[in-house]
Amino acid sequence: LCAGSLQIFGPVMQILKFRTIEEVIERANDSKYGLAAAVFTRDLDKANFVSQSLRAGTVWINCYDVFGAQAPFGGYKASGNGRELGEYGLEAYVEVKNVSIPAAKAFP
């Protein structure tokens, strides 16, 4: 079993040899988990490409374990459903209702 396929917390891909960024992304996404990921790079375009390609609920760029109360937090795949924090975190506490009234028949 490859360490990259488990739900582990810590640096993984930088200790595994790779030839391309696409290979790293494929390995990272080849897991049933997807809570969070961190990308360290000096190349902003590469950071954006990787962060959009990863199937993780949170991606940190050049930092790790940084949370803002306004930002949603939660995982993809088997790492959880729903979100905590931010506006999305409120969805667990509200119910949405749609009421439709035909305009022509609304009120005499």
C-alpha cells in the first residue's frame, strides 16, 4: 500500500519521486480521501493549476493549517460531507422553502 493512498497527515509527495506535476496530482487524487492539501512553490501559476486540479476540500498555498472563520472547511470523497465554518457551514442549521403564487391569481 502506498502512503499516498491512505488518509495521512503530513508531507508525502515531496518524499516520493516524480517526473511531472500531473503525476503528483494523479497520485494525490488516487485516494478515497480528500480533506486537505498543501502546495509549496514560488510559481503562482503552478500553485493555481495544482490547487484547482486536486480533489481536496481545502488547499493551502505556501502555508499549512490556516483557517479563517469566513472560509468553509470540509473534505471531498470519504473525508466527509458538508462544510464547517463560513456561509456554507450555516446550511446544516437552516431549511430552505420555496413558495410560489401565480401573480394573476395571487390576490383579488
